[in-house]
Amino acid sequence: MSRVAVVGFGRIGRSAVKAGLSGKLFTPSVIADIVAADAMAPLFEVDTNYGRWPDPVHAEPDGLVIGDTTIAWFDARSGPPDWRELGVGLVLDCTGRATTRAGAQAHLDAGAGRVLISAPSKTLADCDAVLLPGINLDDYDPARHKIVSMASCTTNGLAPVVKILRDTVGIKDGFFTTVHAYTNTQSLTDQPMKERRDSWAAAENIIPSSSGAAKALKFIWPDLRVTGKAYRVPVRTGSIVELTARINAEISAAELNDAFVAASEQGSLAGILGVLHDEWASARIVGDTRSSIVDLPLTSVSEGDLVTVAAWYDNEFGYSTRLAETAAALAAS
């Protein structure tokens, strides 16, 4: 396996490293961020959403020490380090700023073999492939795919539902709504923000927002006719996406749920797609490592060809786990 570097040690970067370490998927050789390691070490050790990391964590002058492992630390403010000199083959970019080809290309120019982006690329031309585990990761071609986007948490939460519907009954068109936890792009208190609706306190308001999941899904299925929107709500993590779609063949809710159960147990989506048989709220799925957890009691069918399916996802840890798994797969290539 080639050496892995993580650039951007925010919510997703820290969670991806935790998933990589706990799952024995990878140990980063380098972490780069615009903030110093001594400020980031406490945030890694104690997390409001997920609790305390089991090993002691502290910073040293040039590294972050997690348990018995020392990870080199670089200041990202001056651009990427010399990845070739550091022996880094894969850069996992979690900054949110590598969504254009120029942003991701900087890592390749610095000597990295490939880049995995923890965000949807602006356009399909800004990456070499949009690859999602359980959906199309098998299409990965090491010779052609140097810049890989894994889209967004919502895309990963919605894609398994879309795949099952496409495989079983087909989709004519559809509309989704994601009810999403607030994020760092919003404001803690009322103040002017770039996006007007984000100007109101995230922990006190339901805030309509846009979702790029529809565009990212079309990168995978160009013929897909699905669009949607988001509502940010006052929870720290844990989201749910609901898709209403017109389908090509009639099916009952029970038959559709059987298809979700079967896909969760075997095949490419096992361990990625989950199901809930009982009635739960969002706290049930916080810390769940799966990308998409279908709430079976919420599945409904009207007139045989209009379906509604709801899927929960921990928008931080579920997505970060897929990132860690994908990083390990790309590094192994």
C-alpha cells in the first residue's frame, strides 16, 4: 500500500483518520492543515458528537502523536508539501477546496500519485471519476483515474436507494428532500453570511438550503431525472433523505422493502446499505458507519408506481468511513 496523506483536519478529515485507524484501513503518514497540531490534538481526542478517542493524543513540534504512532504534521498555508519526497502516493483532500481540477492538480504537481476528494467536484471535467463504494467503485482504473471525487454525504446516502430502485423497477423521475444536520458553513448566531438563509443561528432554525446531490448522481447515471433540496435542522449530526419517485413498474411497499433488506445483506451494498425495521429517531444512527439506512416503516407506494423511500445517514461518520475505505482501496492499487 502506498503512503496516505490527509490534507484538511476538520470534521471530515478527523473522522476519516479515526475510521482509517479503527478499521485498520490506513495510518496516515502525513497530515497537513492551516492550523497547528497542538490546536488540533484536543479536537481529535475529544469529540462532541462521538466522544473520547481510546488512545492518548498529543502534539509534538513536527507531528501529531496518536497512541504509539507519530504522524508528520505540515503547515498547509503555503501549499502542498513535496509529496514525492515524502513518499506519499495518495492524498485524501478534506479541505473542501479541491473541487476544481486546478485545486486537485496541485497535489499531483507536488508528486502525489492520485487524489481522493471528500466533496463533489464542481463539474465532471474537474475530476477523472466520481466513484462511490457499493455503486461504481469497481469502475476505478488506476491508469486513468488520478483525481477521484467521492461526492457528498447526501449523494452517498441517496445513491444506494436510487440503485435499488433502478435495478428493480426503474425510475422515470423523482424529487428528494434531505433533512440535514447543521454544518460549519452556517452561523452560530445571527449575522450576515454569504448565503442569506445561513445568516440565522444554525442551532435555532430550520434553514432551507441547496443540495448538489442531484448533479453528482447524474455524474454516475447521466439519464437519471432526479432533483432535490435540503433543510438544515438543529441537530449536530444525523440526517435523513427522502426520495419520491415515479417508477416504471408497479411494486408494493413490502416487495420494495424486501429488495432493500436483501441488498443490505449481500452483494456490493452489504455493509454500506442498512435497514431499520422499527420506528426510530435520528439519535439511533449517530456513529453508524453505513452510508444509507433505509427506514422500512416509512416506505410507501401510491397507485403502484409512485414510491417514497426514506434513508438515514450519519452525515459525518458514515461518509468518513466510506472515504477511509476508498482511500485504502486506491492506495492499495
